[in-house]
Amino acid sequence: MASTTNVEEVIAKAKRVEIEPKTGIAIKVENTDGATPDTAYSEKENRRVNGEDSEEVPKDKKVEEEKPKVEETLKEEVALETEPKTGVTFPVKLDDGKQLKTVGVRKKTILAMGIKIYGFGIYADNEKLKELVQGKIGKAPAKPTKELYQAVVDGDIGMAVRMVIVYSNLTMNMVKKSFDEGLRAAIKKLTGKKNDELTTEYPRVLGQASDDIKLSAGSVIEIAKVPGYVLQTTVKGEVVSTAQNELLCRAFIYLYLGDDAFDKDAKEKFGMSLLSLF
């Protein structure tokens, strides 16, 4: 008898759910004795019955919370290569897909001393570079040859040289003057013209860059060779100069891959990377 009473008490306390026939959604919750629970409890019960009682984080909020983690992961995945003479690091791939082919250091003799001016990394569109050397050379040589380097110097493919300053007393005027001197010498080598014939014939690679730009150790200068024989110079993240001239583009790459390359070890490493493309 006691057990019957207990069952009846349970039934009396049970909730009755009314279902809307067309949607299958619970629209009303009542006690089995006919009393309607308080509104707050009814709404909560309806949500529970309809499977809506779990609080969901808005999708936009989830994306905002997860996005920094994704970006951080991607940044961590970009490998770096260190230029050993300066300690400067370079990403093995740029945002536009160009791949690092070699690293080196630019030195300048000041007061009879060899001063390290900047560390550099040379990047190239690897697929276009492969097409270029295979088309020009055909069969892979046993070692890097002058013809192989010249094919790259003359080629109209996407390349870039990223320079990270290590000499703290460098000024923009000094950089411009150094490039002007180097390019004039390179053009002379490529054309056989005398210095006095090069005064105004070719644009300056950094001619539009202001002397007021402050440079310090760690400042980045990047000169990109864009297809169409265009040189675009970026200093500390801002484009400061653009020049379109085939000979100027060839002379610029010649500074790093020519007979009197700034860093012969870097040139040799670049040449070895070319052999792997055959």
C-alpha cells in the first residue's frame, strides 16, 4: 500500500508537456494537477524539452577567439634561415611565394676597414626560375657556370633582395650613393660603356627615396624585380621608388650574381640551388 502511495505521489508531481502538432515544439508545460508553473520555470523547461537549454557561444565570437591562434600558428610555421656573418634571419618564403635561394653580407671598406653594412637574402619565383634555366641551358652543368648566372641576370622573372641593416651609422644618402656607384659599374660591365656615358641615361634605383628616412640597425630595405623589368624599392614597409628599365634590372641582379658579386659565397650557394632545378 505504501508503494502505491509513492507512485501516485510521483505521478502527481510530474509535468505534462503540450506539443504543437505541426511543429513538434513544446508550447506549454503544466503540472499534472492542472497548475501552471511559474513563467521562468516554464520557459526553461520548454527550452530543455526542445533541446535549446545549452548556451551557445555566437559563431562570430568563436571566430574572433580562434583567429589569433590560427594566425600565430601560421607565423610559427614559417622557417627562418640565419646569415652566419651578421646573425640576421630571413624567412625561407615571402608572403607572395618567392623562395629564399641564398643569404649573404654586403661589406664596404671604410677607413681601410671592412665594415658589414647589411645582411641580405635573395628570393625568386622558383617555378619561373626553373623554366628559365631549363629553357636557356637545357642540360644541367656539372657546376654553376657564367652562362647559368647570366641567364638569371638577363631573365624577366620575379625576384627580390631583402636587406637588413647592421651598420648603425648608415644614412639613406649613403645607401643611394653606394647603389648608384655599384649600378654604374655593373652597367659598364654589361654594356662596355664608359662612365661619362652613364650620367643621365638610366634612372636611379633609389632616386625617389627621401634622405630624411632614418635608418638604424634592423631597418629593412627590399628591392623587388617585377616581371616587365620593373624595380620597386620598399624601405621600412613603404614603397619609396619605382623604376622601369631592363638594363637597370639586369645591373641590379648583376651586383649579387655577376663577376664582382657583393658576396661570392652567397653567389656560389645561389648557383648550387640553380643546379637542383634541372
